[in-house]
Amino acid sequence: MVIKKKILVIDWLDTYGGSEKVVKYLHELYDFDKVYTLVNVMSESSLNEIFAQKKIEIKTSFLQSLGKHFRYGLPLFPMALKKINITEENALVISISHSVVKGIQYPKSSQHFSYLVARNLKYVWEEKPLYFRGFKKIFSFIIPSLRRYDIAMSERPTKIISVSNFVSDWATKKYNREITTINPPVSINDFEYQEEKKEFYVTVGRLEPYKRFDILIDVFNKNGKELIIIGDGTLKKELENKAHENIKFKGYLFPEKSKEYLKNAKAFVFCGKEDFGIALLEPQVCGTPVIAYGSGGALDSVIENKTGLFFENQTAESLSNKIIEFEKLEFRNKDIREHAEKFSIENFKKEFKFYLDQEINKK
């Protein structure tokens, strides 16, 4: 296959998180000509960070009119995606999918590799209680149709790749397709190793229901230990109102600022069931151990008793007990750093390109 265009597809561009970092590294590898997305509400500075100042054409859907409130348009996602058709012939299409874009339509002469950075549409699968709550319960009637839609869209990509063994296993069962795992990278150079640690804990992530920051707030409200929360999201005000003074919210920070907290922290704490969790690797680059919920993609990135600890149940009691256990242990910071280096950007690019080259040459 002779590639004439390189196309990126992503569900939406809003904040600069783990998915967007993957886009940045893939853009460095493939230098995309065009981007298709449902909505683009990302700041100019973040777009420049991702696309290296390149003025790239970004094609959006009618959901763009909803602006930052686009998530309320969930029932319209299938219709919006249907209106965005890739027209470029002989194109290499790479979708970064955590919702619906694996189902984008494209010419038969092109090839589409969908990289699942999360369990797609997980808010209508296992995590529906976290999203369809309160007044949103009235929209529960759309769940069966969205599940059927998700399965149907999984048939469209040429090949499907995923970020972790956890997501690959999940997608294999849901979509009945062969899935290849390629772990996403962490930017080793963005974070500094530090041997000596201070007495505060830190966490990073989007302040959304599935990240379970509510558990963190409950635990640290009770134990009184200092906790730094880095990130932004729809739950920020609710969490701030609930938190005591020992819990400090820093909002979104670029790596040059967040690394100061990650390298000095006693431990990085995370309560969500991550599909992979680049955020779990960043503190490990700094030699900082991780306390994480022992399920999902964390099992790909954290080694129990060597680079961190897992708590068994997604409850405040389970996490609280694990923090008490953690404070009685000692970790070799250099071992933690060495483990994280295996997930470098260079290794990711080599593995991703090797896989795609093999598959493209088959056609």
C-alpha cells in the first residue's frame, strides 16, 4: 500500500491528558495531515503542544456548537460520527478511541488502525452507575442501543490495538476480535529522578467520576495527611467543597510544574480503575512509589511490592489500610525508576511502527 495521506481521528480534544499525549507522540512519528474529531475545545497552547506548532486542519462535527458541554450530547454521538466521513483515498488512518471514533467511515483503499486508549463507551458498560446518576438516570433508556452501536462499530477498523492487557481482554470479549496490546509511553525526559522524598502524597488526573477522587477525599479528610491533587474536570468544585484544608487542589499543570510534586511526594495515590494509566508511570520515573487500586491497567504498569502497592477494594477503608501498610515499608527508588524507563517514548514508537508496517505491507 502506498500511503498518500496520514489521518488522525480522536473522539474529542478538550484537555491535555493521557490520550492527548499519545496523539503527540504518534504525530511525531507520522506527521498527520489532518485531524477528524467530534469536538475541539482545546486551548491554542495545548494544541501547539500536541502538534508541535503545526497548523493542522481539524475537522469537527455539529456537536462543536455545544462547546465544553458536548458530553451532554452523548445520545447524538453516533449521528455526529456518521456525518464525519474520511474522504481521503489510500490514507493511513489512526484513531485514538475511548468512545466512538473507531467506527468512523473511510474509503476501502485506506487502512484504519484503531488504538483503544480505554474501554470504549465504558459509561454505558461497567461504569454506567457512575455516569447515569441523579437527573441523568432519565437517559438510561439509551444504554442498550449504544451498546449495540459500540459492538457494530468495532467491526470497521482494519486492526484494533489497545493500551493494556486489561483493555485487550475486555475488547476481545465485547467485540469478538483479535486485539494487540501496545502499552503507551511516558516521557522520561519530562520528569526528574529524586531519591529523597517529603511527607505529602500526590495524585494526578481528570476530576471525573470514574477516577474515584471521592475515595481519596474521604481517606485524607480522615487521616489528615497532606494530599496534592493535580488536574481539572467536571467534579472539581464538588470535590473542593468536600475536602478539608490538608487537601490542596492545583488544577491542571504542565509537566515542568507537576514534576516538582511528583518527584518530592512520599507516594502517588490513585483510586480509579485505569485502562492503562500513564499518570501511574510518571511518578515512577521520579522514583516515587505508587499506591493504586489493584485492577485494570495498573497491573501492566506497577509491580507489587517493588514499584508500589495495590489496595484490593475500591473503598475508603481498603485504601486507608494500604496507606498504613505503605508507611511501614521501604522501596528502592532506583528500581522504580528503572522499571518506568522500559515505557519510554522511543520504545513505544518502535513497537507501534513495527506493528503497523507489518500489517500495512500485508495489503
